[in-house]
Amino acid sequence: MTTLTRRTLALGGLLALAAATATIAPAHAQGTYPQRPIKFIVPFPAGGGTDNLTRLVGTKLTDAYGWAVVVENKPGAGGNVALDQTAKAPGDGLTLVMAQTDNVVLNPLLYSKLTYNPDKDLRAVALVAAGPAVLVVNADSPYKTLDDIIQAAKKDPGRLSFATPGTGTISHLISEAWQKSSNVKFTHVPFRGMAQAMPDLLGGRIDMYMGSIPTLLSHIQSGKVRAIGVTTARRSKLLPDVPTYTESGIKGVELASVWGVMAPASTPDAIVKQLNEAINKVVNAPDTTKKIVDSGAELITGTPDDMAKLYASDRARLAPIVKSSGTTLD
């Protein structure tokens, strides 16, 4: 055997070894996380919009990567129970929470004391969706436009009842911003959610209700309630005939609840990066995107930094509204 032949065989062996290593390495790297089931916490009861979205993302992660994802509902204290549990969990990437504007952004403004600090004890992982709010009235209501409501409120301040899923929710604060912008006065009626409020709305005991499009879409489509206005800058694709508040000349209410996945602050960058890429991939898949959009929400994705900046920006916008309304949840 010549020297050249031996070198050629040796080189071939090295190349074969390198190829084998390259094939094995990604599989090995993927196998290191997660080694146990991922607990995906929902800050609200089962059956709601946040729960449905969490279960959708969890199922898609299982389908795409084979990860075992266990959804756990931890309602209570406006989402604080779930966020506190996540904040105090080990930073191993095995505890996640589906946070949203109503809790991670608003709670620090509404509670003087929290058992966790969302800015220090939690870290952003991935944006998932945004849920625009929509104002609805009974199908038999005399109010057909936002201006109808404004004119009625100006004639008799405080007579019209404005119902929401609860004090301190994004829907409540939108109503506060609307009242300030249009110089009108409503009587706020907080409920524990849409299911509790709907009988009173349909029965004519409250004048209007504001909630997210995902929670109200089926009622709108059934004709039980009439949609009057949406709070996003553009009209909803699912409600193309419903004008925005901005179109109706009402400023300062371009607000929506944004859902995003968060993890304990001590979660390593490498795991956060892997989770972000995986979640972005599954929610951008056509079938997942369709389910999100069909529910009335809007797909919104980005980096962990994008998510952190968006929540910080929303809190800065909402802080003066919370302060001027005098709303607290202590």
C-alpha cells in the first residue's frame, strides 16, 4: 500500500467519522431537552380563550417535536397565582406560563404588593397572539354605532352600564380611556367573565359589554349580540363591517390583550432560544395560524426581546390610564 493510498484511506475514514458525528450531534442535542414533561400553566380556568390557545400550542409542540406538554390550569388573583408559581419554579425550561397583558403588564400597576416581580423573576420566551377587544350590545339595542352611545351618555351621564370581564382588565381600562377621550361617563359593571355577563346583556339588564373577539365571536356570528366597534388600528378580518374606534374619531383606545409564553428568569438562554424557535415554527404553520385567526385573535410572533419590549411599551401606555381611573386591586 502506498503512502498516498494510506493517506486517502485515512482521510476517507475521518470524513466518514465527521459525517457520522454531524448526523448524530443534532439528534443528541435535541434529546437533551426536554428530558421530562413540560408543565404549561394557564392563569385562567379551562375552556376560555387563554386555555384554548395554550392547549393548541402545547399540542402542536408535541406533534412537531414529540415533547410531552402537560397543560395545568392555575386560576386566581387575576393571574398572579400562575405567574407566582412560574416565577418560583426551577429554571430548567420545564415550567412555562401563557402570560398576557391583563396579568403580566397590568398587575404591577394594579397591586401595590406582589409575591413576584414580573420584570425580575420571569423572562419572555415567545409571542403568540393578540386579542383585539370588541364592544357589543344586545341585538335589540337601540345603539347601532359608537356615536349613538356617546350621544346617549352625554344626555344622561352615568346611566349607561359598561360591563367587562372584571375590574382592572384590559377591557375595563379601554372603557376608562374611552370615557376620558370622549368626555362621557359610564357605570362600570364588572363580571367574572363573558359567560357570567352574557345572560344580563341578552336580558337587557346591562347596556354594553366589552371583551376579546375570541370570547365573543360565536355570539356575534349567531346574531345574539351586535358588534359596535373594535379597538385595533385596523378592522378585524372576521368582522370586516365593524368599524374601529379610531375610524369613529375616538382616540387612545388602540389596545389589545397580547398572549406570550414566559419562563422563570433563571432559564438558560440556550433553552429560551430553542423554545422561541420551536413556538414560532408551530404557530406559523398554516393550520395553526388558521385556528388562531378563526378564533378571532391575530398571530403575532418575534424574539424574546421583541416580547419584552412590547410588554414594557404597553405598561407605559396603560400606567397613566390606571392612575387617572384610580383602579386598584388590593
